[in-house]
Amino acid sequence: MSEQLCDIKLCDIDLSDLRYRIPFCSDDIKFLAHSIKQTGLINPPLVRPMNNQYIIISGFNRVRASIFNNEDTITVYKTDLDEDDYQCLVKSITAFSFKRQLTQAELIRCTKRLSNFLDTKQIALKSTALFKRDLNYRFVKNLLDIAHLPDPALKLIDQGSISFKTASKMLLLEKEIIKNFLKLFSKIKASNNKQLEIMQYMMEICKRETIKPEDFFQNQKLQKIILDQNKEPVLKTMLVREYLYRQRFPALSKTRQIVQKKINSLKLENKIRFLSPENFESPNYTISFTAKNYNEFQTNTKVLNTILKTQELKEIFEQ
């Protein structure tokens, strides 16, 4: 089957029909609009005739850019009337995947749509032709499982607010618990390891204290951190982790506070870092400093020699 090159009215395109759109958010089309105005439309969009209108298969931004330029018509490739939904979906996917590698969120969206026509094994077998990359059966199955998480999940994956591993871990949880974690991660900014740590600590606290996870999420102190609009997401992450750590390991948390108080009492220069063991799983403390020249190096060593005589330092290592 071939596409027909023709001119159509922009007002005849149904912009509300996004069944073939792959990216989650629209790019700023000002530069594209300027380029089209200066050099013309080099690569026409692909559209499908439907119900006396047209729906876009690929080229959403090019259509938006033409509208931005106040054009009345646009040159497009028009599919044959007998092309079905599956054929159009494949064209929309390959138009993107052979131009650039799809993100994980886009892969999830595409595999979910393809699952209406193909089973998991078939998607894996056709993955090279569809996505320009080989996807094994297990990975495709994981993509399809994540696709069934509550609605905000894919958007958060696309934004980088939750990782693919975090989303996979959520599949083991009940739906209401997942929704609460999605709300939490939409308010903070945490790396993959920190997301998994937060989830683990919360579930362990709830299990130990026999608290329902949904009740723990409503904890006043936790909500105060999450909903504070004056704090940046990264700072919220740090405060949430500290709060959960205190709840999960009260004895260790108390020890850490005591040690940190003693370290602060040493009044070290800003260029000297004195770090206690992470979670006190190791007996090793870390002391480091920076020096731009010999004099700074000498100054730092003098400070370290001075604190050797203090009782606080002895108590830190005897903790």
C-alpha cells in the first residue's frame, strides 16, 4: 500500500485524536515553525482519512507548527482508505523509533497499544522491525505489566520522577498503595536507589508497627514535608528519607545524632569533611580535605593534629 501526497485544509485535521501520538509532551514548536516558514515543509506529516476528517499518524509537531504560522493548508501523505488501525499504529511507531530510540515510557505506551493486536511473544519477535532494537519476551511482559499501573505512572516515568525499576517494584503492591507512592514521588525528586529505599522503609515500618500503608501516608509529619511549597523537591527527598530512617531505625538514628553533634563540636574548617559510617553498618569513618597549595595543606593538617587531643574525638571512635 502507498500513501498519496496531497494538500488538505488544516481545519480538517482532528487535533483531539491522539491515538497515534508517541511522545508524552509536545515540544516547543516555535523554532520548527520558523524553519518551515523559511525553508518549507521538507517532510510532510502522515495522516489517515476518517469520518470526513483526518487524524495524524506522524508529524504532530509539524501540523502544530503550520497552525502556529497561520497556514490554511498543509501538504501531507494520506493513507489509503482501507488501511486498518494496526497498520497505521505500526507506521506511527516506526516513524519515531527509526529516527531516535524511544524512551522507556514511550516503549510502554507503544507495547500497550500493540497488545490490542499482538500477544507478548509476537511483540518480542517483531521488536527489531518495530523499535529498531531487540526486546526479549520478559522485558516486553514487564513493559505491559507496568502499562497497567494507575494513570500517573507513565507520565512520572517519562518525567524521570520514578524509575523503571521502581515501577517494576510497585507491581508487587496493592493498587491503593501504588497510588500513594505515585503521589509521593510526584512531589519529591529522588534517584532510583533512593526511591527503592523509601518504598522499602515505608513498607517495613508499616509491617513492624502493624499500620496500614494508606494511614502511614497520611502521617502529619510526612504530609507536612511533602506539601511544603517553599521546599524544593530535592530537599523534600532528603527530609523524607531522614524521617523514614528515624522511624525505621530509632536506635541507630539516635546514635547518628549523638555522633554528628560531637563532630560538629570539633568545629572543623569548611574544607575538612568528617563523615560517620552510612547506617553504621561499617566501623569506618571518612575524613578528607581539599588544598589548593602547600599552605592550605599545612593548615588542614594542623587542624587535624589539634583535634587529636580532644575528648570528643575519642568518644566518637568509642561510640
